[in-house]
Amino acid sequence: MASRYDSSLQSRNPISQAQNSVEKLHYAVSQAMSHPTEQMVEQAKSRLAHTERAVDQAGDSLNGQAVELAEEMLAEEKGRLASLASDMNGESTK
């Protein structure tokens, strides 16, 4: 387990913030997929907006490879969330 000091250092690093945000987004999307309610999807969408900001901020970093990985992970989660939202919209019209 990381110490409080380690967490403090990581929280100041835009790349670490972006990576942590993508992980939280993955969890939120997974929860929404497991429990597809409007509330869970809205929470995932909110997390998505936060993650997009974090990844954008990390984009100014000199570590292009880490930013690229965060962007790829973000794109994957956006796709999962869009698929879930599409499925839910299809079910509600049946």
C-alpha cells in the first residue's frame, strides 16, 4: 500500500492523475454495465467528463508515451460507455 507521502507526490503529477482517473472511469463503466440503471450511467458519464479533463491536462506533459496510453484507455472506456448507453436506449424503446 502506498504511503500518504507517495500519494501526495502522485497527485501533483498530471500523468498520474490522468492514469488514476482512467482507472476510476473503468470502474464506473464496469459498474454501470453490471447495474445498467440511468443513475449508474450518469455517474459514469460524469466520471468520463472528469477523465477527459485529466487526460487533456496530461497532454501538455513531456511523457508522450504515458499520455498516449491514457488516451487509448480513455477511448476504450468511451466506447464501452457509448455501447451501454446505446443498449439502454434500445431497451427503453422496446
